[in-house]
Amino acid sequence: YTLPYDGGAGLGKALKSTVHPIRNEIPLLLAAEGPKNVALAAEIADGWIPFWFGPSQDAHYRAALGEGFAREGARHAGLGDGFEVVSPLPIIPNDDVEAAADLLRPMLALYIGGMGAKGANFHFDVFARMGFEAECVRIQDLYLDGHKSDAIAAVPLRLVEEVALIGPFDKILAELPAWKETVITTAQINAPVEMLEAVASVLA
């Protein structure tokens, strides 16, 4: 419609919401992967959402967040000042570790190999920082050459284990403390629907 509207009946009126917010400000969380944007999250937002996170990179991310917290005008003074880190955490219980990894390999191959242009794939960079640069190059080359099945098969088990808890429950429980010691304040559990109750009971 053209504004101001011509031809109205004069029956419209402004409405005032009867639903009141539970807080004065809605928290803003910024999803980011590169160190500059992670620092930006600490500077301007109320939280950070990583996409792929591994405990081995905790010090790297703490440093990036610390840089943002130290900037003049930052919204929070530090991690203990109400700042949230909400990270996805895939959990795939299976007595066969390789079978558990197979459920995540297609998505990992897609993000490492098929997202963004070659040389400008920030998901690739995340895993390269974890020490898998050579593996990432191979995955990306295969994926971009159209060999998606080979790219999926090229995702090593160790890479999957960097960003997920997979395998028998005793293995998952043994690896869980490393995640609890990280910068993560809230883990967003991703697990097969049929196993959610079992995962919840084990993690309780």
C-alpha cells in the first residue's frame, strides 16, 4: 500500500501489548569461528556460539574472547560476567566407534570441503588450527572435484573425536570432563532422537 493510506474508515487503533518481557534487554549471541569475530562477540554481544568446537582449542578461544573483553566499551568484563558460550556438542553412543563417526562424517566433509571458496572456508580453518590441515586439504580437493563419497571416507576418526563425543558410554564419560573444563557455559546436545533419553540419563 502507498503510505499514508488514503481511504481508510478510521476504525484502526494502536494496540499495546499485554505480554511483558521477562527482562529489559534480549541477550544477543554472535555465531563466529575466526578469532577476530570471536573477539567481536566478546566486545559487542552477550554470548558466543561456536559451530565446531574442540577442547584442544580452548586456550585459543579464551585468548580471542579475552581480547574482546579488554576493548573499551565491551558489554561484559569477562567470562564470569554473564557472558554465555553456547556450543553444539554431538554425542553419538555406539559400541562401534567408527560406526558412530560415520554418522558425522558426511556433515564434516560438507563443511570442510564444500562450504565457501577454496582459501576462504572458515570451517576448514577451524580444523586446520586443530592440526588437521593436510587432511582438510585432501577432503576439500576430493569434495570440490565431485568425489563426495571419497571426501566423506577421508574424514579421520581423530578429527571427529575432536568435536564430538562418540563411542561406548564409558568412553564418552571418560572424555566428558575435558569438555566441562572449557569455556563452554551451555552445551547444546545433538544426539540421535532414539538415544536422547539414554544420553540424558548417562550425563545426569
